[in-house]
Amino acid sequence: MKKEDILHLEKLMNFLSLHFLKKRHWEDVSKTEWSYIVSELNDLIINDNSEKTQKKKLIF
């Protein structure tokens, strides 16, 4: 990874930790808390995909 990619990843991780856990720095998040964040993200993606699928079915 380039240094720029790592910086973007760090910004993303900081955003996720702030959004889900109200912690300002990704270093403050435990492995268990990251598991929680991943679970929440997966649920959001699944819900979004199911909504899109339902909309497609309504159109056709």
C-alpha cells in the first residue's frame, strides 16, 4: 500500500470509530468493538441490498 492509501484507511477507521462508538481515534477501539462495527456494517449492506432487490421486483 502507498502511504496515501494508508492515510485514507486511517481516516476511514477514525470515521467509523467516531460514528459507531463515539471514539475519536481508531487506536482506542478494541478488537471486540471492531467486530461490532463490522457486524453493523454488514447489516447495513444486507438491508440496502434487500431494499434494492425489492425495488427491482416492483419495477418489473
